[in-house]
Amino acid sequence: MRRRRLLVAAGLAMACAAPLDGMAQGYPDKPIKIYQGFAAGGNADTIARVVGAEMTKGLAQPFVVEAQAGAGGTIAAATVARARPDGYTLLLATGGHAVAGALYNKLGYQTVSDFQMVSTITYFPFLLVVRADSPYRGLAEVLAAARADARSVSYGSAGIGSTHHLAGELLVKSAKAEMLHIPYRGDAAALTALLGGEVPMIIAPPTAVMTNIKAGKLRALATTGAQRWPQMPELPTVAEQGVPGYDVRSWAGFMAPAGTPRPIVDRLQAETLKALQSPGVRARLEEMGGEARGSTPEEMTTMVAAELKRWTAVVNDAHIPKQ
């Protein structure tokens, strides 16, 4: 009897899996939807549209991008986690996906296990920026001032729990210094505060500050990546200025719901890598401050899990309230 029950259960499992496996053979035969969790027209939206448009050429189906903004991208992530795992629903995830996993107590999904990673798309650093008339000429000077007079130096970010904020908290911890965090409602508000003299330094993505750097209104002190940023090769990294091993970059990549058949995942991953070889796609990502870089699903899974672990430690060490 026990053997019969096991056979019945196995048969039901095979029957449930069969429709998805069958779909993989003719995939895709209808449009593919990409959800992204931020405002339409922003970085995430643009990345999804640029890469999706190029992937349409190989898959012969349109990619439809839908913004579900709010809650740090978690609304869109929850939609994709609950979606049918058939390859027709994707998430354009960003570095905020791992940050949200560290910051939110109740998400309704697991940051890693409820998703099938497809491929990373791009990585980009943050910049530490001051006004052009600032007395600080380099990050080493900022850290020296912060160590000499605890909490005398402040920095602004796009808000509490943003990747920018956690990058600052990791800097403080790694440099054994003290700096006061001033949260603003987004990069635009932080930039306005910096230009107006409300805060002496901000941490922001290149797209938010490059116009003012080129206009001579702002000066970049450091880039947060492990290597110098190709668009400003003269700009030293945080690690080069007294914080060894410091490396913070945001990223974007495609995820599908967990359980998506591997043949479909492999097809999407191959087309993502092909899109990233397009000169037009690479140029557009570079204009946004990013570096085009794909991955295997396994490499992306390892990366996201490591990011979740790192930001969870930063949130706990800095006593940032869980949302």
C-alpha cells in the first residue's frame, strides 16, 4: 500500500510538471513581461527596456516592461515570486533586492529561494561627492576629520535603508570612524541638499551627480567599487584611500519565479548574454554609469546570497530599524 501511495504521488508530481516542460519546447510563443520596482523612466526601467528590446530580436517576442514602484522594489518582487514559473514573467532586480531582504521583516517571499536567477546585466558604483568649494579634497581627509571629532562629519543618502545608506554604514564600520547619516527622499532631494549646503557630502549613483560634476559644481572624492570607474579613471577608490577591501556596487539582473524549467532559463540567459554583446546596449549601460556584465544563473545566485548576508550584518551592526 505504501509503495502504491508513493507511485501515485510520483505520478501526480510528473503530471504537474509536464505542462511546464512541454511549454519549454515551444518557448516563447507570446510576449514576455518584465516587472521592475521603481519609477517609470528611472534606471531600472531604462535597463529593462534597453536589454528587453535587444532580446526581442533573438526570441521573436516583445518584452513588455511594467513598473510596480514602491517599498524599495519589493512589490514587483512579490508579484514575480507568485507568478506562474513558465518564463513569461521576469523581474528586473537591482541591488536593492538584497538590501530589502536584510531590512524588511515580512516580505511575503524569500530573497533567494523564491526566485530562479537568470543572469546579471550590469554593475555600477556609487560616488562620494562634495561641493566644489568643499575643504575636503579626498576621502582620507573626510575620514581623518570624522575620527578626530566623532560624528562631526555627516553624509546624505537617498533614504534610510537605501543601498547608498548601507554603503555609508559599511564605510563607517570599515574605516572605524563616526559619521552622521542624513536621509533624504531620493537622490534628487539629496543632491539639492548638497548643492544648498545642508549636508557636506552625499553618496549617490553616477547618473544623479555627473551633470553637476561636469559643470564644476560638485567634486567626486571616491568611487565605491573595487576598481576605478572607467568613466573617471583619475578618481581613486575608497579602498585606495585607507579602507582596504571596501567594495560596494549596485547591480541589475533578471530573475524568474522559482521552478521555471531549466531549458527556459538557459534560453533567457543565452539571449541576455547576447544582448549584452550589442554595442548599442553596452554603450547605453555605460552612459548610465554601468558596466555590462552577464553571469550564469548559479553565479548570480551566489552573488545575491552573499549580498543578502553582507547587508544583513550591516543592518544589524548599525542598529537600523527593521521595516
